[in-house]
Amino acid sequence: MSDGEPFYRTHVFCCINRRADGHPRGCCAAKGTVKLRAHLKERVKMLGIEKVRVNASQCLDRCELGPTMVIYPEGTWYTYRTKEDLDEILERHILKGERVERLLLHPDQEEPDEARINGAEIRAAE
């Protein structure tokens, strides 16, 4: 094991798993993750961000919460729906080291929190 700097500072795994149509757990690919992951990968490249790798992953086993991603070395899990969600994760988490609370997946979470994801909680507090 090397004591030097890691090859990648940040490693993003985006689930692009596909299941049969109608599967009770659903799948991330049916929610547009192939194109969304490509967007994130292109943004990292376009911005010249070094030591960040955006990988396609098969099932991350949080299908009901998808699309899902996990970012290492922190082990932070997110859901996302749009390119804007991914841009926010890139800007705030990957570049600034902040968590994007509205998209964060908690370890014991079993269902998506649509109100939080869509920012309804934030708007209601204003």
C-alpha cells in the first residue's frame, strides 16, 4: 500500500444498472442515468478538474432511492434527478467539500424524500 497521494482524490460511482421493465425495485437506468452520468463526466472534463473519476457502476442496491451515486473516499450517498442536481453535487461536494443535504441519502433510508429532493422543505421555511 502506498503512503503517497492517492491516484484519484475523488471517486464517483453512478449506478446505471438496468433491470427488466416492471421490476418491483425499479432500476436507475430507466431513470436516465446513462445520459446523466455522461453529463457529470463531461462537466468534470470540461472544467479541467483533476484527480476526479466518474465511473459507471452496476447495482448499488439502493434501487428504490434511485438514481443513486456514492462518492469516495467519504462514502457519501446521493440521489439525483437532473443535470442541475449533478452540477450542484459537483460544485458543492466535489469542489467545495460540502454536503448537498437535499440530495443526501441516509444509511437507513428506504424511500425517497421527494419534498426534500425538490426543495419543498426549504421553500416552506422561507
